Amino acid sequence: MIRLKHFTLGCLLVLSANTFAQKKQVDLYALIHKMSVEEKAGEMTQLDLGVIANGEICNLTQPQSINQEKLSKAIQKYHIGSFLNVGCGSGTISRSNWSVIFSSIQKETQKTRLQIPIVYGIDAIHGNNYTMGATLFPQQIAQAATWNPTLVKQGYEVTAYEARASGIPWNFSPVLDLGRQPLWSRFFETFGEDVLLANKMTVAAISGLQGDNKYSPYHVAACMKHFLGYSMPLSGKDRTPIWMSEREMREYYLPTFQTAIQQGAKTIMINSAEINGTPVHANYDILTTLLRNELGFKGVAVTDWEDIYKLVDMHRVAANKKEAVYQAIMAGIDMSMTPNDYQFTELLIELINEGRIPMSRVDSSVYRILNLKYELGLFDGLDTKTTYPLFGSEVHAAKSLAVANECITLLKNENQTLPILHKNEKIFICGPGANSLNYLNGAWTHTWQGVDTNFNTKNKLTTLAAIQQYAGKENVSYALGSSIDVADDYAKCIVKAKNADKIIICLAETPSTEIPGNIDNLYLPKAQEDLVIALSKLNKPIIVVCTFNRPRILKNIIPFADAILYAYLPGDEGGKAIASVIYGETNPSGKLPFSYPSDANNILHYDHKHAEDMHTDFSNNGYRPAFDFGFGLSYSNFVYSGFAISKNTLGSNDSITVNVQVKNNSNVAGKEVVQLYYADLVASITPSVKKLLAFEKIYLRAGEQKNIQFQIHKKDLSFINKQLKRVTEAGEFDLMIQNETKRIYVN
Ligand code: BGC
């Protein structure tokens, strides 16, 4: 069968002329027919840059450069199909260096018999963070807190553009795992705990990265991570077992992946952990029956880091690496992020030659990989003509700042402590987060764990520097006060703070992700709590700013803080955004995309079950978060009225129109997120107390009123039943906006 594909060129940005050469047509089936077993096994292998660069595998000589001998071994001897990253995440590369790296690789692939291009993948997690000078955005949890998918999509467009500007066509992003386990080290990489909100953000991310799914030199392939259920380890520790019923999995953890697949997401990365005793990398039911047969995913399934080998030494379901390769490939893996040696490739060749892995199985994976390369335009060679004038520009920084401004969530504001209206007020600022760019950015910032300050973007403002810009250096004094977990000199702070009108304390968490980010205690380290308590003795207004990887427990300091700004991990523009909220230039409009736990062992979600509402005194207030999902204060005062529904019965081909008026009853313009919730009163599966049904973020000038309308269909009220089918059962439902409820009947 001949498969000819023709793509017309898409140029989404008008900035540079469409100079990219006409796409070559490639007959992928004919190409596969020509490939040897060795070439096919190599095609299915992905190696880290460390294997072909100068230096040690995870400790490359800086700046990173290709080692010709190693490269030639990878391409000529092993026919490697893909490379990734920067040497175990060990440091950012300049655009000019990326270009040298890619042309060396291309020269090498052109010397091969079939001249198949490689596909390079990168973790561009919050902006294209492995290229020097790239625009760094707030992390995913912060993006979700904007409740503004349009803004979030623009961020992903910038990330795609800047990745392509560095020659990289494939991004291992977004993370679609739901953030329902706050202890988990990768909580900040999620879009939060709610399915609907995460779904909207998923659409924004995939469409931002991939554009309209046609070839474009400004877009990249997205990678849905990490299929499936990765974010819900029972222990809260990364890559540890998930124990979950299939019903729950389908209800909460599958929908974002389904949405992304419908959106055309081109690749998927697999969960490193096990579910109910079976590692996902060896699970045919998940990787083939569900992913391919049921969800219809046609793209590339890549393993996570070393995960085939981990079937032997971590999960112990395979006695040796050969068995592990067999299990993973037969389960449905297309590409192995091996990524530091050639054992996978060699073992796969053996298994194919022995006939244990059928050629048809291999060919379908090779086809998917070649097709990805084709769709990304890689057979046309390196694009040296398209220019990227906006890389790392002020225009892109402004987009990052817009997301940062809209994510910041005002959790407490007693006596209108914020905003600070007089710029000449004396400020004392302290805390581990005050003067650190890394703590604003979190992990995946120039390096894997994001703690190496050597690679930081030049000329970006920490919170301290940004506050100094607003208030004037003469009005701002600073002392560290505390590192993340060791008290510095509280006495020095007290002396300096005595002369201040207001105190800003920037609490933080050391950037970290994956296993290095595991913690045993969700509480804020005591040194930081004590700093707040010590300064509170001065009886001056205290403004607490939080930049955490996950919601660290604030219980011991909430009473001492007059204002609390939760800034998530707001990225390189985060300092500016925090200062602009503090000085009232930005009216905060972020809303929590998760339920903020009040205590380390009081972790419930807003969409909890009625049984979880049971308190010790048998009253219905068992759900006692420190701050509720969807919560966030504003400097404006929004007043809701006129909540009305068009009718109170809903059938299958029907819809109900919901109207509500929101008025900005203040003299400051602001943005509000109008949130509509519902409750299924009786159902065959215990219903949640409430669930988010729809939302819209609106802008209201001072005194302005707007009417917001939502259209509700029967399918919007569905859930997964005992037979694992999505259904809406007939019966009574409540629709809720703020504290008002309307009862409807669904038939
Ligand atoms: C992470 C992935 C990441 C990959 C490549 C893994 O350890 O779990 O999210 O994409 O490394 O760096």
C-alpha cells in the first residue's frame, strides 16, 4: 500500500515570510519496507544528548557540544531515531549552540543509507526552559489559577515558537495528570484538581503548542504526560504505586487525555509507576486496549526515563532487561527513552530476530514515529530560513507577565492591607523567596531541578528588586530572615522591620521535581513559620507571599498574616507580577485550582462525597479546607444578582440557559471568575457534594455590570457508572452560583 501525504504550508505568524521549502512527499510504507531490523530498532530508541556530547553522560562539558565519534556510533552503528534534552537536564544551551548541534546531527544522518532525520524532544515545561534567554512562564498550576484559557494558550504558542527557534520540534508537555495529591512532588506541574478546569487548560495547551495540527515552523508536537494515573500515588511519593478502581480512573484521570487526543495531540508519555500492581509500561490493557483501541490514539507512545529497564530493577516484573523490552514493546510502547546506553536497541534486535516480537508489531511503531517526523516537516531538512525575531523578546515577556499577573491569588486581606497605595511607605522585606529568581520559577528552569543559579535569565527581577522599583530603593530594607529551613537572623530582621510601615515575608520551597522533590511533611518548615511569628510581635501589617511547589500548610501562620498572596511558581516575570499586585497596579484575579488543605492530614477535594462532609460532631462541615477551590479575593467588590434558569426540566436534546448578573460595586476595575456548580442529588454512584459545571472570566470596569450566560446540556451532568459508561441519570439536580441554588429535573 502506498501512502502519500501532502501538506500545504501553514504560516501562523505573519512576522516572517513563508520561506520554508515546499514539503517533500515521503512514502512511509515504502521507507519501512527498505529498513533493516537494526534500523527499525534504532528508530524506536531515544537517547539523551549526554550519549553523543562531550563530557560524562550526566555531567557534560559546558557549553554542551557534540562528540563526533559518539555521534557517529549512535547514527551509523545504532541508527538512533531520536534524542532528548541536555544531558540529564544539566544545563541550558544557547540558540547558536543548538544550531551547531542540529547541523552536526543532520550531517551525520545524511551520510546514512536512508537519510531518516532524527526527532529531538525537550522538556519545555514552562517556556522553552533549556534554551538560554527563552521566555519562562508560570508553571502549569499557576496557569490554571488564571482560569483564563485564552491567556494560557498564548503562553503555549510562545513556548512552541521559541522551541522551534532553537530547532526543536517536540515538547514533552503538557502534564495532564490531575493534581489531587498535594504531597506529590509534581503537583505544580498539573492544572489542579478539577476535571473541567484541567480540560479547558488541556485544550489551550495542545492547541497552543500544535496550532491547527498542520505543519508550521512555529508549532511543535505536544506530548501528553504521563499516561495514566501518575499523579495519584497512594504514598504521595513520586513513581510509587497507584491503587485505583477503573471507574475512578475514568472519572477523574482519563478525561484530560481523552480531550487532548480529540484535540489531535501527537504523542504521549507513559506513567513510570504501577497501577494496582502492574507497571503501566508493561500494561497491554492500558497501552493498547484503552489507548489505541478505545481512545483511537494514532500518535507516538514514548516511555518515560529508563522505564523499560525499571521493569527489572524497580518494579521486578521482568527477570532481565530482555524480558523487560519484550513486555514493554508487546504492551504497546513505540519509543524507548532508554536513554543512556544501547542495551534496549540491541535487545530489541535480538527479540525481533528470534521472532518473539513480530515484525508487524515493530512496523506499526516505526510507522508512527516516521509519521511524526513527517508531520513535523523533518524530512525537509533543517529549516534555516524561517526567522524568529520574537525569541526572548519583550513581546513574549509581556505574555508571561500577563499570565503571572492573572494567576496570583489573594487568599487573605484583613483591613485592606493590600494594595499599598502610597509608594513611599517604608517596606521591610525578607524570607527565602524575596531575592531568588529560582524560587519564583521552580524546577525545569534551565536545569532539571531548577536550583543552579548560573543559568538564570539575565535582567529578570526578583520580588525584592521589583518592590524596590515600585517603592524606590530608599524605602525598602531587606534581610534574609530564614533560608528554606534554617533560621537566619530574626533579631536583625526585627531591628530593620521596626522602621518599616509594612512587612513583606516571602515564603518559599526549594525548587524540585520527581523523586528529589519527595517530602515527608506538608507543613511549611518551622524556620519560616517562626520568622512570621517573630515579626508579628511588632504589630505591623504583615503581607505573606507564597511561592511553593505544592500547598504547604499555612495553619500556624494564617492568624499572624494580614494579607496572603499565593503566587504559585510565577516564572521569570513573577517578581514584577507580585509587586504589581502589592502596589495595586494589578487587581488580583487568580482563583485556587485546588482545595488548599488546612492541615497535613485533612486533604479533601471540593468535589468530595457527602460521607466526607461528616465532622466529629456529626455536622456537615467535615470539608474544612484552609481555602476553598475556586477561591480568591479581589480589590473590587463583585455583587451577584438575578440568577435565573430558562426552565427547570432538561431532556436529551435540550438545554437550559443560565443567566446571572455580576456588578463591580467598587471604584477599581477588575476581573472575576463566574463559577457555576451542580450537584446530582441521588445517583447510582455516590454523587459529589458539588462539581464545577461551567465558568467564565470577565472584566468589569468600576461600577460596570454584565450578564453572564451558560448553556447547560444533559451530558454536562454525567458521570462514570458501575458499567464504566458515561451516563446522566434522570432525577433532581441543583445548579449553584455562589450561595444561590436552583433545582432542576433531568429526564
Ligand atoms: C520525567 C518526564 C520527562 C522526562 C524527560 C522524566 O524523568 O518524568 O516528565 O519528560 O524525564 O526528561
